[in-house]
Amino acid sequence: MRQVLFRIPLRIFDWMPSWIPDSWPIYGFGFMLVCAFIICPWLAYRRAEKHGIAKERVQDLAIWVFVGGVVFARITFMIQYGRPITEFLYIWQGGLVFYGSAIGGLIGYIGAYWFILRKHNISTWKMADIIAPSVAVGLCLGRVGCLLNGCCYGNVATCEHCPGIAFPMSAPSRFDLVRHGYQTAAGFTIAGDRPVIVGSVAGASPAAEAGLLPGDRIVEIRDFRKTGDNRPIEKYYDDDPEDLTSFRNCWVPNWPHGNTELALTVERKGEIKELPAFTPWTLHLHPTQIYESISMLLMFLLLTAYYPLRRRDGEVMILFMIGYSIHRFLNEMLRNDTDPIGFTGMTLSQNGSILFLVVALILAWRLWQKPVQYRPAMA
């Protein structure tokens, strides 16, 4: 996990005003989103030009579909996880749901078709086949962004030979694991609120290796935002009274993106000690992000190989819809960041996968009733 890939320095001169931040973080998820926006349309351009479709049409379509997809993916995420509307624009930190983007992308396509594509007599099914491999690549890159961000994580990998991946302090998975009682937030428990006294310390944990002991009174969190900002414990209570409970249950709420280390100053037997920074890790979780990236890379190769073998426009997109819905339903069984909804007892994405598959099968049945358009040459 690497939520912040790097930082661009902004305050390079001492005379610059104080309201200018020291640096501008480049988030891993946002970076992969930009990569997808560049690579996916480029792949579609190349395929479209082989069919005599100007790349400008694909560029126009990409903007419509991308904007519609991102907006609806964000709305779906915020509804599903109950996030406040003030966080709507924080897309670079993750928080997009594919089935929301599918709806938004469809709405964006309708807009692009009405205002642009129909004027050039471009077939919807032909365009769908052109962009289907690009959608698979976009999902592949998007899940790499999820891995960098630490979101869309799986269940605890309990079997002996299960692949597993651990995430550091700022991963969203940490708070769910703490909430469900699977582990402590940072390798130790809190015994008292005021003052903040360490209760127990997990053996062989990074906290224990840093020298933290039961009974230590935590005085300060050092380098809270990696800018030399030493943050006294009382500061949490002054900023927000609810932080008192959150601090005890989940260690630190809203831990800064990109900050994986925890540096504590404690008081022990009347002596102030600055403990070395340590990185708390989660339990090993199923790497569902990696599973989907690999699956979508294979899907891209399959769609690319099938494209010259299609007999009708639309077959490539339908193949993608069937393949993705099956993959997502199975991969969702390993996820741990979504709760079941409705009477089905399944997650929102599992319900969406079933609906997606049903729609794909209906479209396939309708499509295969049409006359054959292409007869691939046999080798």
C-alpha cells in the first residue's frame, strides 16, 4: 500500500506566504485513475481507426462516459458507506463503485450518442465492442489504485496457505478489523481516557519492539502529518469531543493519508521517553484487489483475441459483461468491506452482478437472433 506516491514541493522559498502548503501529495489511487483515463481511450482510438471511426469521436465519448461513470460511482459509494456530501470531491483518495460507474457510463453514453455519435451514424453495438477491452484495462488499473490506497480489501486470510497481504496504519481495513474485534488498532490497548494509559501490548508486535510497555502514559504523537507537527493527546479532545471515544476504540480517527508510522512520546515512572517510530500492520487479508487486476488483464486478452472472431457487433461487450459479473460475484465473497443489503443477504455488488448477468444474457439472446454480420476466416 502506498496512498501517497510522492509529494511535489510547493514552499521552496522562505519568503512564500504561510498559507501555501509545504507540498502537494500525489495520491496512488488518483494517479492510477489518470493513467486509466489516458491509456483506455488510446486503446479505443487504435481499434476505432481500423473501422474508419475518427478518434475525435472516441475522445468525445471518453469524456462523457468518464465523467458520468466517476460521478455515479462516487454517489453509489457515498450512499453505500454513508459518507457525508462534503467528501464528494475526494475522489483521489478512493471510493468508487463499479456498478455505479456502469450506470453513470451508460447515461454518459446516451448523452454522447444523442449529441455526437448519431450525427455521424456510428453504431452503438460497434462502439460497445471497441470500448469493451478498454473497460477491462480500466478496471485492472483501478484495482491497482485500490491496492495502493488500501481499500476494497478482503476477509482475513485464515487458511495456512492462503495468499495474504497486510496493510499499515492508514488503511481503511484497520478500522473494520478493530470494529469487529479481530485485532487492536496499533498493537496495544488503551486502559484510560484521561490520562491516556496503555493497557496491554501485543507480544512481538511493532509496538512492543518499539519499547512500548503497559502502564505507559501517552503524552504526544510526534510528526503527526510528517511536517514536524507534534500533536499532544489533549489536542484530540479539544478539536472534537467524539475523538475521545474514537481514540480509545480505533486509536486515531481519520489518520492522514500516506502516514504509515506512529511515533509516540510517553511518560514512564515520571520520565519522558520518545519511542522510535513503528508501523502497525493489519492481519493478513485476501488480496482481492490483486485478484481483480489479474482477472481483468486476462479479460482484456480474451476480448482482444475474440474481437476478430465475432460474428455480430455487440458480442465482445456481452462477453465482457458475462465474464465480469461472474468474476465480481465470486471475488465479492472474499471481500470484507461491504455489508449485506436487503432480503438477499448479499452485498450491493453481488446483487449488481446478478442483475448485470441477467441483462447480459437477455442482450445475448436478442443479439444472436440477428443475421450474422461477419464470417471470420478459418486458419
